Amino acid sequence: MKENKDLFTTYNLNFSAVLIASGIKLQGVNNGLGSKSLFCFENSLKIQDINDKYWRKELKIEPQLLFDSLKFLKNRLYSGLENNDGF
């Protein structure tokens, strides 16, 4: 996972779905790196908290919301959309 001041980026599809299910706004998807896609989010302190809980296996997310978020991301990847069309 990469970070800068304004954006938090990751190649991790599952963690990206967790972020969306947790209310973090997806800024875009960069499909320009071969078969990998880079997911870009608004950077915030909330992301660090989610990240810590995720890796400690303490994060609680409603399962249907997580699956919907994963489906949303897969649709974005396969449709080739790079701009955020809302979720």
C-alpha cells in the first residue's frame, strides 16, 4: 500500500472493498500497470484505523455491504472505468 498527502493507494482488491464498505470514497482506479490495478482513495486518519483493525482481524463489517463493495470494484475493473461514478 502506498500513501501520499492527498491520496491513499493500494493494489489490494479485498482491502479496497473493505475501505469502500467502511465509507471511504474511491477516487479512481489506475489500470495502467499491466494486469495490476491501483485503487485510489481520499487519504484520512480513518484509513489508518481501518488498516490496523483489518490486519489485527478486529474489523467488523456487515457481510452484504462487503460483498456489494467487492462486486462494485470488480465491475469497475472489467468495465474499464477510471473515474469514480459513485458508490
